[in-house]
Amino acid sequence: MHRLGRIITWSGVLISALGTIAGLALMSQQPPLAKFFLMLVPIGFVLLLTGVVTAVMTDDTDNSPVDPD
């Protein structure tokens, strides 16, 4: 699950970046297509948050304090 969380996180980052860059670049030339790309930004953000929460909640590392005895 940790790997899936990392994949979802990076997918969200890429979708948000693609939507922002393409949407702003197309805003003056093709407004309907720009709207489509700008609508991808919230979807990417939700994926980003979902992936981060999944990766953190299913982390395999043990961060418990070590007993000195």
C-alpha cells in the first residue's frame, strides 16, 4: 500500500502540473480546451492528498523508541 500511495501522490502532482501549465497556456487561444485542463487541477490535488495520506498511514518503517535494556 505504501508504494501505491507514492504512485498516487506522483500522479496527482503530474496531473496538477499538467492542468495548470496547459490550462494557462491555452487560456487566450482556446478557452474551452483551457477549461478542460484547468478542471484537472482539483482532481490532481485530491489524488495528491489521497496518496500522501495513504503513504504515511501505511509506512513500513518502525519509528518507535528503542528500549536501551
